Amino acid sequence: MVDTGETESVEIEKRAFKLLEEKDADMRTRKYNGPFLLGLTIFLVAWTIFQLYFNTIGVIDAITLRAYHSMFLLLFTFLLYPTYKKEKKIRKAPPIHDMILFSLTIVVFMYMILNYQRIAMTGGLLNKIDVIIAGIGILLVLEAGRRASGNLVILAIVFLLFNFWGKYISGTLGHSGFSIKRVLSHMFWGSQGIFGIGIGVSATYIFLFVLFGSFLKHSGFSQCINDIALTLVGRSPGGPAKVAVLASALLGMMNGSAIANVATTGTITIPLMKRTGYKAEFAGAVEAVASTGGQFAPPIMGAVGFVMAEFLGLDYVQVMIAAFLPAFLYYLGILVSVHLEAKKLGLKGLSKENIPNAVKIMKERGHLIIPLMVLIGMLLLGYTPLFSAAIAIVSTIVASWIRKETRMNFNTIIIATVEGAKGAIGVGVSCILIGLIIGTVSLTGLGLNFGYLILKIVGEGQLFLGGLMVMIMSIILGMGVPGVAAYVIVAAVAVPVLIKVGATPIAAHMFCLIYACLSNITPPVAMSSYVAAGIAKSNQTKTSLIAVKLGITGFILPFFFLNNPILLLGSIENVPFLLILRALITASMGVISLSAGLEGILIKKCSIITRITLIIIGFLTIDPKWQTDILGIILLALIIIFQKKKGQEIE
């Protein structure tokens, strides 16, 4: 007799895979068999060794590394990503047209590598062949982007065309126009086009941290984290939802892909939440909002934090500390919301027999946490993120050997390597496309002109209005784009605007990062919410709106730290520790009040007036000013006293 639960689980996994395949190009890759599969595996492993070597002990100049990295990304895109969606996925070899593109990519990028120094020495003087090579290179990038990056390639084409059509736009955003040769020179042979900061990030931080995430996954770390979360909160009201929040947060900051995280952890957590009494829309929303926040949760922040540190010229530890309070308050808000929803519905936690034994987990798999501790420890000691990541990858293998049950053998190491390398392709191609966007911004002066336009509209010092416009822009630019790519695009265009209206650099960058990430749950293109809704069999729009409500702290908090960066702990020098502690405590109270107001329950169910008051208290106490804190605390105390006197607590 077939187990019903097992059949349901298989169906859910199939549905999740289908959804991920529909929404995420990385899941539509070809599957090879026969000799070509072995050759492809060797090629991917060789690429990984190349990346590890030149990011640690090897010596190579930045442009050459970026060019080789771009070449590998395009080669693997043409081998792995189908030409069109309905193409036959299982093959013995790539189609002939992709082998032509494969060969053309090698010719174009090797020409670039061999001739870059000559062109640089002549001040960018190009002959006809150089221009033709640049044109072919840009077309290859766009075709790779069409296959691997979806909507981002459309945005890249729009920006690229702006170089030519901008002369027809009157006013601040227009420009005098550029020749094809000038645009190709800037985009292909310059250091601010496709070989600029975007691909530089992909060639270093992204590749190594995606690889690290793959090794953690295959060491059994993911299951270990899930079991630890179960032991911590599994038996409390709404335990499965809290497990989803904690596990998705930890795994989301590793892989940096909210959509992939929803599709993997969601297949376990969403059905569990539904079985314990949560509505389908709520269960899907919890998974979507929890997976999304991982991209700005320290210590890894889906590798985005390292990019931010590069932009700001700061030590990564400073960025990590600054991100702590926004991430903590974001997840506190989600946990409080799922707890209050459980209390409102009268839900219980999981039974004792369904909770793993904490001592047993730590004894059998606790050593799998060592690589993460190694990474954090090395970063705190001042080692570079790249060196720290490389050592953490090695420590993952070594740690897995501590017990026979978790030991990674040669075959597992190869699988983790291949999966990690494949995982870096989609994001990497997005980073090449970002080069076309940033290249356009730098060539046309679009960033400065856009900032000037915003200043004309909102005026000098109008931080709130400027922030509101940047928030909308960040969410739009981040729609359907991987976290790192979304941040780099938004940072290039929007950060200068915020700084001009009075924000500190770190607050401006964190502001753009959070809203770019939150586009994953913001309608109408709420990719994470839609994948979660598909797994939960729930209404997509309702799931997305509930996700916005659950993640409301993320939408509100950036405006407060934009105005008062003390909420980005340590981002202001010489701030007394007690002041930081007060900001942490009162902001936490504010998040709890806000969640209670939106859920309609604190100690007991609230009237509409109480709910509105709680929401106001949330805003008052999140604001770090002492006057608003005192007023908020007094109002909250009055509500608690009133509710305790009026009726019994809801059990």
C-alpha cells in the first residue's frame, strides 16, 4: 500500500520544481548523458579550480580575470541553457548552433584578453576588427542574458538603446548622443562596461560564496539547521511557521536566491504549516517573506554585503554590524506575527514525538556548523572575505569527516563543486548585463542627471520624499532580478540620489539593498510569493499581500535609519553603547506593537481603536528619538494594563 503522506510529498516537490522551472531560468538547464556529461563535469571542475586559484594565491590582473570569468559564463550558458523554453532538455550533446556560439565566444574573448593591453596603451584607439569583435561580444552577452536572466536582458537592452536614442529626449535626462563605435568601445573595451564592477563581483565574491553554499548543502548542513530550528521553536504555538522562518533565514543568507530557497525549504515547511492549521495563503506568505530576508541577513547576506563593502570602501565587518538590526527586526516582526496568528487561531505546536532530540542532533551533526563559525571567525579577525570563503569551503569538507555518517566522499565533493559552479552561472550572466546598465549610466551621465531631476522635484534636504521615490525605483528595478544583481543596479542609479538629499552613504546603500530584495514579495512581480503560492495551492495575490504585511518592518524601517543612522549599529562613530542598546530595545518593542496591531491581537483580541493605537506605537518606538520612545512606551503600557484588566489572556 502506498503511503499517502509520501505521495503528497512527492507531488509537492514536483509542483515546486515545475514552478521553479517556470520562474527561475536556472532550473531549465539541459541534462546531458553519455560521454558529453563527463566532459562537462570535468570542464566545470576545471573552472572552479581556476576561480579558487586566482582568487586566493594566483596572480592575475582584474580585467583579465573578469574576461576569463565572462568567457566561462557564456560558454556554460550556451551549453546548459536551452535556446527556447520548450526545447528538449535531455540530450547527448548540445545543438550545432550552440557549438557555433561556443566557438565564437572563445574567439571573441580570447581576442579581447590578448589585445586589451595594446588598446589600453594606445588610449582606447580601436581598429575595425576591434569594433567588430566588440559588437559580436555584446550580441553574445545579450543572447546569454536572454537565456539565463529573463527580464533583466530587456532592461539591459533599454539602457543600451538609451545611448543612441537619448539625444531625442529633451530636458534633464537627455544627452547629445553617441556613435556606435563610442558605445562599443565603452561597453566592451572599457572598464565600466561589461567588464566593470558587476562582473568583478561575480568573478570573486559571488562565485566563492555560491560554491560555499553548495558545499554546506551537500555536507548535510541544511538538514542540521532545520532540526535545530525544530528543537528551538517546534513545540511553541505555530511552531512549524517559526521553523520555516528560522531555517529559511539561515539558508537564504547562504544561497542569496529567495526563489530557490522558497522552492527547496518550502516543500517541507508549507505543507507542515497547513497541516497544523494555518491557512494556505498565510503558510505560503511566511515562507516567501522569510526566504527573501536572507539576502540582507548577516553574516553572509547572500554575498551582497561584500559588494556593499567594496562600494563603500569599508571593512566587511562594519557592513555586517550595520545590517544586524534591520535583519533582526525584520525577522522579529515575522516571528511575532506567526506567533500571534497561531494564538488567534488557537493553534498548538508540534507534539513531542515530532521534535528531534537537541543533544542527539548536536552530537551527530553539530560539527557541520564549524564551517560557518570558521567563516565568521576569520572575517572578525580581519582576513579578506575571499580567503575566508576558500578556507570555509575546505573546512566544510574536513568537518564532514568528523563523523562517518556525514563524511563527504570524492563523488559528493565533485557533485557539490559542479552544482556550485552551475549555481553561479545565472547570477554571473546577470552581472555581465549589469555592466551594460552601469556603462550606460556612466557614459550618458544618467545617474547624475537623474539625481538632479529628483532634487528638482523634491528639493534639497527632502530626505523622506527622496527616499520614497528611490524606494519605488528600487522595487521596480529589483523585480525578477537576483539579489546581488538587483542591488548593484539600484546602487548605481539610486544611491547618489539619496546622498544628495542628505543620507549617509551606508544608510543609502542599505536602504537600496533592502527594497531591491523586498521586490521579491511586492506585487505585481512578487516572484517568491508566487512560487510559495504555487506550493501552497493558494491565491497568488492574497499570498503576496499577506507577505507584505508580514514583512512590513522591512518596508518601514529603512525610512527611520535613513533619517537616523543610529539604527545601523556602529555606522556612526563615538555613539554611546547605552544609546545603541536603547535603540535596539525600543525598536524591538515597536516591531512587536506593529505586528500586534496588524494581526489584531496582543494579550487578547484588539478593537479597531486599539489596533490603530498599536500601529502608531510601532512607529513611535521604532523612531530612536527619546521623546517618541517615552510616549510609545507609556501608550503600550496602558494598552497592556487595559487588556489584562478587561479579560483573560488567550491561551
